[in-house]
Amino acid sequence: MTRTKTLATSLLSLSAAALLALGTGSGATAAPPAGHGTDASAVSSQSPSDSNTADYWTPERMKSAVSGDVLADKALARGQAKVGPADLQVSPDLIFPELARTVAIDGQKATSMAAQSPTVDRKANASESPVPNIGKVFFTLGGVNYVCSGNSVTSANQSTVSTAGHCLNEGPGAFATNFTFVPAYLNGAAPYGKWTAKALYTTSQWSSSGDMQYDTGFAVMNTLNGQKLSAVVGASGVQFNAARGLTYKSFGYPAASPFNGESLKSCSGTATNDPYNPQYNTQGIPCNMTGGSSGGPWFIGTSSSGYQNSVNSYGYGSNSTKMCGPYWGTVIQGTYQTASSAP
């Protein structure tokens, strides 16, 4: 089990520290599950050449950005095709009830599966006040503007943001452009400014084949007004190769109906293995957050003061009551180490 934490995030109250201790158990460690690999050098990256990215994200463009779950839907569909219905434990119609409907992208128009979910039970999430280090991620892929969630994490460069792999790379395919992080976003306001990316990183497993078990990415941000990101908003500690089945609290900005993406939401619960696609080695917690929450952080324990240990990655169908996230093993740790130490 590997932990990294900043001084700022280590100065927890006694009660918060107790919650963290409960969330992490007695310090037991766990080796990465089979299939997670140990090649920490398997990292793909790109340095965006965009200029005036912050100016690109006008209030109108931010509000009209498409939920990034459209991209995760495509990866799930590819994964189902690779495995085949005979290998699934339940009917594929139950797992992907809407994959027969084509996800159409035409210029700035895109349709998300989760957007068709007016009957989602709101009780599977909670409303939250803004958290300085958690925010919205905006980016462009294939000429379409998208929105996800992200979090400032502790790093040697003090400028690293975690998110889902599909929120910065097509998986497989191109890296995003116009990548911008807006911490503590609330109703269109950017109280800490708009931070643009100077480099994007993800696992080669995601960038080359869209493998859902490695659906994590990290962005290194430019300075803003001469300051580094974590000096302004703080940063969360991170943990890798942790035990499975822990209690988590996840955060995100769900934008697909019935949510509007204008405020922070959270979900809490004990993680269980994904029974539908065990080949992903992912875990899920009770949650009905929709598209836009992709890339939001999972914290061990019951608050945002815990160590981050995964991200929102995918759910099943428009009325999903479980959010799945990748297991942060050695491969994702290697990607984090590369990004967090980049200049």
C-alpha cells in the first residue's frame, strides 16, 4: 500500500483523522489484482499546444459542454464486444440497455445515454458545498466540447489534477485539447480561476485500447497569476495498491438529467466488485450520479479529507444505482508518478 500526502492535507482534525483510520482499516496492504501489471513506465502523454484556452471557455461554452460519459459509453461498448455475450454473467441487455441506440456526435451536438434519465432516485447522492480542490474539467475531443470532474492531488510539481482517462484521451485515440480545470465551480462561477493544462497523461492501456480497468488520467496545469495550483486550492493525498472493499466517499458534478452540473454532489458506501464485467477489476459504490461526474475523486473514508484512491468511471444504463471506479494499482501509480514529477 502506497500513500502520498501533502503537509496541508496531513493537518487534519482529530475527528477527521479517526475517520480516515476507520476507512483504511488497520493498515493492511493488498497486492494489485491479477491483470494490473507492474510496468510503471507504460504511460502515454501529450503537451497541448492550445493558446488562449482559458478564454475559450466562455460561460456559454461551459454550460453547453456535453457530459463526458458519452466517451465512457463507447469504451464500455467496445469492451462488451471484445468479451462477448457468452462471457457475461447476466443478459447484455441488462448491462447495456441502451447501447443499441447510436451515440450521435455532430459538431457540438452529442447525446449521452445518461441524459435520458428523468426517473433517477435523487436519494443516492448528497448535495455538497464547494470543495476548493475539487472542480469541473472542460475539454475538446473530435471537435466536441465535453465536461467531466477532477481533483487537485499532491505532487512534486504542485500542479497535478486527477480525472478519468476518458476525460483527456479518446481511449484509443487522440488526446484532448482546450483542457481546463475550474476548482470549486458553482453555478457558473470560477472562484479560483480557470487553470489550463500544459501536459496530459494516461496509461498506455487506456490510450491504446480503452481498457476500462485503467480509466484514469492526470493533467499537469500551468501556473495562474504566477502561482501553482496546490498553493491556491490545496491538494488531496493519494493511495495506491490498497485493500479492496473499503468505504468511500466520491464527489462529482453530474450534468446529465436530472442534474444540471452546476453544483457539487457526493455518494458514499462500501465498494464491491463489478459483477457484470469482472475482467475490469473495478469496484462500485451506491451512486446515481450521471454524466459529468466522470473523473470525480473517490476518497477512502467518509469525507474529502481522506486519501484519494480512485475516480468515477462508469455506470450501467440510464438509471444506474452504482458508480464504478478503477482499482488504483501499480500501473496507475506509475502514471501518477510520471505526471506528478513532470516540470
